[in-house]
Amino acid sequence: MVQIFLEFNQCSSVLICGSKGFLVTKPKFYLTTPIYYANSRPHVGSAYTTIVCDVIARYKRMCGYEVAYLTGTDEHGVNIERAAEKAGISPAELVERNQKIFVELWKLLGIQYTHFIRTTSPQHARAVQNLVRRTRRHSPDAIYKGKYEGRYCIYDNLYVSDTPEPADCPTCGRPAELVSEENYFFRLSAYQKPLLDLYAKNPQFVHPDFRFNEVKSFVESGLRDLSISRKSIKWGIPWPDDEEHVFYVWYDALTSYMSGMGFVDGEHDGPDFKKYWPADIHAMGKEIIRFHAVYWPAFLMAAGMPLPKQIVAHGWLLFEQEKMSKSKGNVAYPEPIVRVLGNDALRYYLLREVVFGQDGNFSRDALLTRYNADLANGLGNLASRVLTMIEKYCGGRIPSAGVRAESKYVFPVPANHARDAAFRAFENFNFSSAVQAIWELVAVADRYLVDTKPWALAENPAKLEILNTVLSDAAGALHFAAVLAHPVIPDATQKIWEQLGQSGKLGEVRIDVLQWGGLKPGTRIGKPEAVFPRVDKEETSERIVKMEDEIRNPGSAQPAATTPSAGTTTAGGAAAAAAPAPGAKISIEDFAKVEMRVGIVKSAEKIAGADKLLKVMVDIGDEVRQVLAGIAQYYVPEDLIGRKVVVVVNLAPRKMRGQESNGMIVAASVGPEGRPVLATFTEDVPAGAKLK
Ligand code: MSP
């Protein structure tokens, strides 16, 4: 059967050929993040825009759209020029180096962008110059030469005031610099009425509403013409036919939304541009909304180009009540969080904790609390309970539903309710509400298991049908939750999907037409494995902080890949002890860097004030080492004496609770709570024997 998707959400469609030669329409969707300044590495605050857009892109794909998602790097302007000068390299070298950091980070964060634009690329320069040429043809009065004198913030690339008197930047608070030169100006003042008409005709043009009101008031209060070229700067795109000038960085940067898709001049453009322009959503942080909702549509009107459909602004991520920003030094970096807790943990936290559109506070403590409460004890625990019971009581096959055990749980009612609420919330950018609706379903399924007690039903053969119904319903709820949560936590939900015995990519499942009953009875489930091992907050936080310090001051801490986790791989419960991204492979050389030996425990004792740590003296052949291991809750010290263990002996020493740990004892991490089980040998091996 071929599905015909009708045009909806004002989205234009493209015709494609269906598998049987029918013509079907598939709606298309074009979404952008701002292009990032390539003068410094992204922090959690700046990565927020890209993560949110990735959630939108994945969600739209799961609603059947063909999505183009553009991001990139903003590589011109005075702040790049100065950063390069400070680093003692050329601007070209600086942006080449920094742009790679973005590409690598987006890969680590699993960002599925489809287009990446660098403003130093020749195709972009040509597009910017052509946009001005086109503007001159289409609106001959829109650009003129004039004298500029005013205050300009080089950090935010913002005109702070159009008079020479000293002024501070409203965004960063730093003194703005005096600029006085001959520039090309854009006649923004002439676009006040056309902009107000645009806003009146498109009540959704800016989201959220309160930002739209700010934009309208700004335009209503009158617009000044805008300087769009610079003479004093060399690092930029030359002005067409007047090479003394380079483009003002914002005119240059905004054009990336078109050049990145193949815009040439509005007439000889590439296929992606023709297919996707105008953009459906330009998303960004609130401080740059004016550039997107005022200047950009005016530039496009003057050039006779179609306008983007919606401008969506989010709030700031604050750290200690101030905007997270590198220059203030109050930043948290995404890489350590992702390496220690996995990609989903950061995404979940940001989407759940921050009310989209408002400022939100970033706190490591809240991140870890949410991780344990919602991911490990919530969805992760539900998945492992349901799957383990299906394995144990139903021979590892999805059972069929029959008689209901409890009338107050009428599945699929709560599942459909979660789907509808999440769908509405995703459509309105209420990510936090979408996540809450999905987790309400997780909680209902949990309560259902507690109330119906499948483990007790399993003891009575007469209750087999009820048992099957309970586990079928619980698996159905898990299936629903995995599909709905996939845009937010793609890695864990894909794993749950596979553990439920489903094949293919979860991202290809349609969220908007999700129906109860998608799990076929009799399906063989996969191997149940914990998707979110519980972590010890204190230890995990320490590890994250240490890795962040290493990013701030390279060489100050031990390399991330060998950061010990309080003595055992499982002391914190996090199996991903500084591991590479899930699925990434390491070379044999990387493995060879880890020296492991057989050790024999000589003594073990508790450490005062630390309920999880044991101080273990272990003979590793040529010496007796002191190692701190996070196993005190599971092993009695005396029982360990004489036991053979595996010790990583070449870890840099680390202090915990005032005691030095000189190595790591290897253990498996078992169950959702990450219970450590020490690795050992059944055959006779001497202390000091190397593991290869
Ligand atoms: N280069 C310009 C954008 C040009 S678009 C044509 C720029 N770059 S940026 O690197 O400063 O910002 C990139 C994104 O990160 C923006 O959406 C910005 O709002 C966002 N954030 C930077 N710091 C932030 C927080 N502390 N919190 C949330 N988002 C913030 O602006």
C-alpha cells in the first residue's frame, strides 16, 4: 500500500516515485542552526542550539518529512582576526583548526545535520557577493555609501550605538569600540513598513510570542540604516567591485543559510536550494533574534528572495546565574559529560530541564540526579525489568494479551494519551512537556508491574493468561516510550528497540501515526542489557570535572581515556568509564596502552567516611600496590584476602578521600545499579602475570 501524505503544516512538498512506480508526495522541511563563531570551542550552552535542532530534525523525519538540517562555522570578522593574532597564527589556520572541533563534537553528539557551511568557502563568498549584486538590480536604492561613526562590540559583532560617545555592549557588558569609516549601508529604515506587514500577515513568524512582541516593538520604534561593509578589517569577503571593503560579518553569516544549500544568485542555484528554500525554521539563542527576524528578512526582501517561514529563539543556558560564555570562564563542556554518561544523558537533561524559550540553569548535580532518577531508575529500569521477565517467564518471546489484571490500567489508554500529549508538545517546541508526557507513561507501566506483580503471577499456572497480558502491556508501553523518546535519546531507544526484538532503524518509524499493537506476539526478544547503568554522583561528578579541567588546561590532568573510576571500572556504576563514543572502535595499539596484571590481595580495609571505598593492598608481582576500589558495599574486606584479581597497573595515581590510589581493580558492572563483580581466574596464575 502506498501512503499519500497530504500537505500539512504549511509545508511545501516534492513529488517522488514510490516503490511501485506511484507518485507520492513527501513533505520537505529545512531547518538551520546559526553558524558558530570559529574563534573558540563550543560549550554546553552553545551546543544547546544544535542539540535542540537535532531533536527537531529527528522528530520531523519520524513524521515523514524529508529534512535538510544545516549548520556550519562563521569564520570571518574581527574577533577571528584577533583570536588568530593572539594565537600567533593566521586567521585561515585558526578557522581550519577550530572548524574541526565543531565537526568532531557534532559527531560525538550524534547530530544528524545534512549540510555544513564554512563562510571561508569560495561558494559562500560568491553567494554573498551575488546577493548584493542581486539587491542592487532588484532594489537600486537599498544599498548606498555613507560615513559611519559609532560604537561596535567586537565580541558580539553588534552595533551598540550610532554615536561616538562611549557605550557598553548590552549583551556582554564590555566597552564597545569606536569605529569611524566610510561604509556601504543597507537602507533598513525603508523596511519598517514591509517588516510590520510581514509580522501582521504571519502571526507565527517568531516563536515564542513574547520574543515576537519584542521584535515588533523594536521595529515599531523606528529602524536605522545599517552599515554592511568594513574598511578597517582585512579578514572578510571582498565587496564586489570595491575591494577596499569587506562584508560586515552578519551580512556574510546570514547568507550562509542559502549558500550552504547551493544558492548562487537566485537564478542558477543548485538542486538542494531549489528544493528546500525558503527555510522552515531558523533556530537560535535569544541574543541574535534581531539579526534573524529583522535584518535578514529585510535583506531578502531587498534582494527579491522568498523569506524564511519561522524564526525560533531559545533562552540561554546559565551557569551560576550568568550566561554560560567562555569569556566569563563559567562554562561546562559537553565532551566529558558525553564520555562519562553517554550522549543521551546530556540531551535528556537539556530537553527536560530547560523550558524551551526560557533561560535555564545548568548544574552538574541536577544532571546526575536526573540521570539516576529518570534514565537509570526510570526508563532503563523499566526496560530491564520487562525484558528480564519476558525472558524468564515467556521463553524470551513477546506474549499475547488476553484478560486484563487490573481494570484501572486499561492499556493502550495511557500509551495513546502519552503519544498525543508528546505529539502536541513536540509540535509546539515544548520539549520538556513532551518528555514529561513520555515519562508519565514509563511511571504508569512501572506502577502496573508493582500492582500486578508478574513474579507472583508466574508461580500460579492458573494465572498464565493474566501474566502474559501484563507483560504484553508492559512491553507495549516500553515500545511506545522508545518510539516517542527517540528524537531526544536516540542511542538508548535504539538499543531498547533491538532488545524488544525489532529490526531496522527506529528513526525510520513513524511517530505521528504510532498505533498500539506494533509488537507482534511471538517475536523473539534480544538480550536484555542495562541501557543506563546507575552512577555514583560524587565520583562521576569528580570525573567530569577532571576531564573539563583537561580541556581548559591541556596536560593538567591525566588523559581522559585512562581516568580511573574510584578503583574499579564499576565503582561509580557507569560502565562507560571515559569510553569512546558508543560503537566506536579502538586500535590494538590503544588497547596495548593499558597494562593489566594478575594481582593477589594481601589486605583490604574500609576507609573512614567513605561507605563505598575499600583500601586494597595488592601484590602485582614486583611490588605491593595500594588501590582504592569502589566495592565496599558488595565485598567484605576479609573475604578478599588471597583472592586473585585483575589490576590495571599503569594508571596515573589519583587521590580520593585523602588516600592515593595506584591502579584499578577490574570488575564487571551488573544490573541496573551497576553492582561490581570482580574479575578473577579459575586456573592457577602467578601474581604479576600480564594480561594480553
Ligand atoms: N556566528 C553567530 C551566528 C551567525 S548565524 C547567521 C553566533 N555564533 S555563536 O557561536 O556565538 O552562537 C551559536 C549559537 O550558540 C547561538 O544560537 C547562540 O545563541 C548559542 N549560544 C551561545 N551561548 C549560549 C548559552 N549560554 N546558552 C544558550 N545558547 C547560547 O552567534
